[in-house]
Amino acid sequence: MQVSHVNQDFSLDNVVPFFQPIMDLSNNTVWRYECLARLVNFNQPAFVPSEFLFLVDRRHSVARLTETIFNRSANYFRNLNVAWSVNASLEDMQDPEIIQFLRAQLYNYPSPQRVSIEVTVNNALENLAVFTEFATFCKSLNIGITLDHFDLHNDDLAQTLALPVDAIKISGNVMQGIEQNGVLHQSLLHLFQQASTRNINLIAEHIEQNSVLEAMKTLGFRYAQGFYLSEPLAKLE
């Protein structure tokens, strides 16, 4: 939904990354941070992308938004021994300028293996050739690939697990009712076992209550993200 109080003349200079931790449940520490775009204006709450992306699209500035968040995140974490990730769209993956930008950004970047690109499952499966080429490019830069929003109910498990990725985020929709749903519990256990054989990390996302978190721990999930654990942070403590 478009929000009327986002100024039509907003500047990408006011778009900054907020950092939401992905927790390592085995020792209750931060595994990595997802860097999320937020529009900040003086004396106003930060706006989430759904509230300003229509302006970005209108200006054909999607690539500039991606570059802005990546650049600012890279600078923030450059001298920190912390893993982090940013999101990329199908449009980004097909943009030669984004490819050149990433190559330039990561040239001489310390420990590029700390960096990961998140791509939705839908975008990856919509154009497998583009995604595979992009994933190969990322591997050449020594950065990781994470699939976001995997839905066990709608997405093809075998096809998804065959993709060249390092991690898969399980959609919060899958978690609904996990405590009482024995069939879903077994399906997630099967997913976990299949991913483990392929050295793919699974991340439970959109964790909003303790009962779901405990259920994911029981299944063997090591990584989790969500408001129950932490909201996105404007800066790290």
C-alpha cells in the first residue's frame, strides 16, 4: 500500500540499511545480519520498502537502491568481523551494471566470504538460467547465495534443493501451527535432513513467538530470524 506521507521528492540519500540479526540458536549469538532498506526522514519513523518502493519504481531507480544499500552495508561492516547479507531482485541479477558494481565493490574487500546475497525462491525459479549464472558469478567473488521465502506448501522441494545455494530461509507461513501439526513437523524434518546432506543451512524466518522457536529447535534448526528475537536495528550495539 502506498503511504501518502512519504514525500514524492524523496532522495535515495535518505535510504539506509537497518540490520536484523539471524541468530545461531546453538549458542545464542548472531550468525549474520540481514541489511534491510529503510527510508529515514527527519522527525519521522523509518519507512519500510513497501511504503516507498513505488517511488523507486517510478524513477526506474531499483538498481540505484540496490547499490546504495550494498555500498552502505559494505562500508559499515568493512572493518568488523561480522557476516552480512543484502537482497537482490531478478532485475538486479540481469543488470550488467549491478554485476560490474558488485565486482568493483568486492575487489580487495576484506573477507568477502562474510557477504551473502539473498534472492527469493520465486525469482530464482522464474528464470533458472539467469539465477544460475548469477550464482556462479557470486561464487567467483567468494560470496554466498541465500534463497529467501521458501514455502514448503507451494515450492518444489527437490528443485529448490538442487539450486547452487548456501542457505535457504523457510517462510513464516510454514511455521504457522507447527506445534500441533504432526504432518508439517515431519515434512520440515525431512527438509532439514535433505538440506543437511547438501551442506545447505536452513534458517527459520519470521519467528514471532517462543513456542515456534522452541519447535524449530526441536527439529534441529540452528538458525532463526524474526521480531521475537530482534527487530531490525538502526545500528549495532
